Amino acid sequence: MVDFVEEVEEQLRAERYATIAKRVLPWFAAALGAVVIGWLSVWAYDLWRNHNIDTASVAYDKGLSALISGDQTGAYTAFDAIAKSGPAGYRALALMQQGDIRAQADKADEAAALYDSAAKAAPNAVFGDLARLRAVLVLIDTAPFPQIKTRLDVLIGDKRPFTLEAREALAMAKLQAGKVQEARGDFNALTLTLGVSQQMRARAQSAIALIDGGQSKAAAQAVQAAVGLPPMDPASLAALIGAPPSQPQAPVAPNSPQDSPVGQ
């Protein structure tokens, strides 16, 4: 009798396990399929991304080579393909280089638009603010003061990477707008601010001396000439987005990047 009862219980357990298995198996198979599909998707995406990065790197190097040879038209065209459809980091780099080309051709509005696009495509805040700052510097001679101030206010703050450079540019813009005493106060504040480079402090002190001597226009011109807008070393730009350094190196402007707000 005991054997019979145990046999019945064993059959009932087997049937119960079979029922549970029928219920669970489809879910298990679906989960396993999802894992496999997910892994294949990640693998395919990585493969596609690496291919795009390699392609963009080759095209970017082609643009730099054209710059070195003095072919700005060819360089702009080479960068254009990346600027329209390249990976985010290389797209930002290409747009920045195109902006430099337009800035050197005295096409301020076009250069600013390209820098703005580079800022939108930037893979990090440092590169984005660098592009925004360069846009301001090419527009500072032509754009109305309220527009310049609005652009610079965004770049000023304790956590902004180029806050000192933006403050200097704002003081320069105030001078050009005839806000002489406000500009003098801003320059004076810069001389007392921790972290200001020796070059920036010297520019601020020179501007104050010229303002006190009644030469506010000369002060604006002197600061702007000292700041300038030299093209950045491509290796420095690439480092900001974590891209591997390109083989060809474009010529570096005579002014050291450390002497300008775009290179500090």
C-alpha cells in the first residue's frame, strides 16, 4: 500500500513538473533569444561604429594634409563630408576646422555658424564651450553688444572651463560698446582673480593703464590684438574628444595658444 501511494505521489510530482516546464519554457526561450539578439546587436553596432570612426579618421587626415599644403578649399571640402555625417567627435572636429578656415577668410558669420554647430555636436562640455567661445571672438567686431553679452554669459560660471577667457572677452566687448568704466572694473577684477595666467593679467593691466590715460579705443584694440584667434593645434583639438592624434600636423599660428583665450 505504501509503495502504491509513493508511486502515485511520484506521478503527480512528475506531472506537476511537466506542467511548470511547459509554462516556463517559452519564457526561458524568449529570454535566451533576447540575450542573443542583444549581444548580436551590440556586436554589430560596435563593428559599424568602429568602421565609421576609421573612415572619419582617414577623411580628417586628408583635410589636415590639404591644410598643410595650403589648399584651404580642398581642406574645407574634405572636412565637409565628416561635418555632415561623421561620428560626433570627428564631426565636431571637422566643423571646428571649417570654422577656422572661414575665420581666416574674414567670413565671421559663416565661421560663427560653424563653431555653433561644432558646439552642438561636441562630445563633452569642454569642447562645446571652446567652440562657443571661438564663435564669440569672431563676432566681437561686428555683432551688437547684447548678442555678444548673451553668448558670453552662458560661458561664465564656476564650473565653466573657459570662464576667465569669457570674462576677458566680455570686458573687451564692453570697451568696444563704450562701457568704459564697466570694462575697467572687469579688467581690474581679472587682475585679482586666482587662476588668471600671467599673459591675461598683463593684458588686463595694460588695458587699465590705457583706459586711465584716456585711450579706451586703443585699449580695446590692444587687448583684441593680443588675444587674437589663432587656429588650434589639431592634436590639441583631438585630445579634447579623446580621438587618436592624426598623423599630419597643421601649421601652428605664431601666437602661442597659451597666450589666447581659445588655447588656455
